[in-house]
Amino acid sequence: MMAEIPTTLRATRAGEALRAVDGLERRLDGEHLPRRPEWDCRTCAQRGTPWPCEPARAALTKAYGENRSGLAMYVGGLLVLAIAEMPTASTADLYERFVAWTR
């Protein structure tokens, strides 16, 4: 059985995730931003493209350069928020979508 996460820790993680979302517009030059709470790409939405789409991944990779660990931590923060906003989605699928590509 998994231990309950203390409320203060949950609040801290939520705050970190929201700060990560706030930084997206700058990192992505205002393009290929997520439409929340669905987490689809605003630019690619006509095609129903889940975020992060390929152009968003490319821009984030460029923004972080050689710092792959930093990139993984950043999108990991976004993953926390996406899990909260899409409670019926598979956590494993969301991990693959948000973090696994950073390896």
C-alpha cells in the first residue's frame, strides 16, 4: 500500500508544476503550447495532437541544450500537473508522453 503524500508536499509539488507551465510560453516562443486540462497542442489541435507534440519537443530540447536531466525534471513537473488534470488517464501512458522521450 502506498503511503499518503502529506498535504504540504502536494501543495509544494502543485506550485512547482504551475511555475513550470508559466515558463512554457517563453521556452516555446508562444507556439505549440498545451491546451489544458486536455493537454492537447493548441497549434496542432485540429489534428488532435497530444502535447508535447514534435515541434514542442524540439523546441524544449533546443532550450535545454545538453542539459537532458534538466529537461526531464522540467517536463516531469508538467507531468505532475497533467496527472492531476487528467485523473482517468493512465499514469504510465502520461509518463511515456511527457518524460520518456527526454532520454
